[in-house]
Amino acid sequence: MKEERDLQMHIPPGVDNGTKLKIAGEGEPGLHGGAPGNLMVIIKIRPHNVFQREKTTILCEVPISLETAVNGGIIDVPTVTGKTRLKLKPGTQNGTTLRIRGKGMPALKGGTRGDQLVKVKVEIPSGLNDNQKKLFEEFLKSLTPANQPEIQEFTRKAERFLHS
């Protein structure tokens, strides 16, 4: 005979997708009137629209303005426990990953928290009008090789490869 009922259980902090939890004595009855078995619950965690998880590490991608990337500044970053602020250095590059210690998920056994990694995504302005494009072109013409060392280094390596 099947019976439906609601059960309450404690889900410990730090459980991950696929974690199996046992509720003792809530399974199927045993053979020949034996004691009921255990109910096994498998945890399935829905994806989040801001955070990704890798064990106890939380990953978050944060878009920043071109101005903040160039000049540096303070950005607000969401964490699983609230909001925190990060200071970005002038010249922060797209894809830079910063670590916030202790802002990840708690370990299932142990209570220590993992870290949160924040990947910076520099947003390039789009939809510029003609005047903005002209001003940007003037700015780009004022740059020297010292302002873009990664481009210079790549060009040097590529030239060496192509002429070998």
C-alpha cells in the first residue's frame, strides 16, 4: 500500500548537487514484517543566474565600465552572504580574476568556507554616435606602445614566429 506524507529533514550547509542524505526508518517496510528501511534523498541544486559553484568555490562574473578598467575604482560585488566591495587597480584587464577569501560555500564537513572568484568583464561601449567615435579615435591615436604592452609583446612573438 502506497502512502504519501510530508517529511521534514535538516539539509546541512555545504551540500552539493548529487549529495545523498538519509532519513532513517522512512523507507519501504522490511520483508516479513521487518523494520522499515531508510529513505535516501538525492539533492539537486538549481543553477543560479549570478553564481556558479565548483565545490566550495563560488564563481561570479562582474561587468565593469571601460573607465573603471582604465582608472581603477571600487566595485560592488554580490556574494552568497551579501554584498562586498573590491578595489580595482588602474589598468585592470578584461578577464582578470580576483579572490575574496571566505566568501564561498561552507565545507559540508568542517564549517570552513571556500573562496569567491570574481572575473572582471570589461564592457566595451557600443552604439557610439559619430562625435563619440571621433573622440575615441583621437584618444587611440594618442596612445604609445607603452600603453598597450600585451599587444606589443604578442606582435613581437608573432613576428619572430613568422620569420623563423
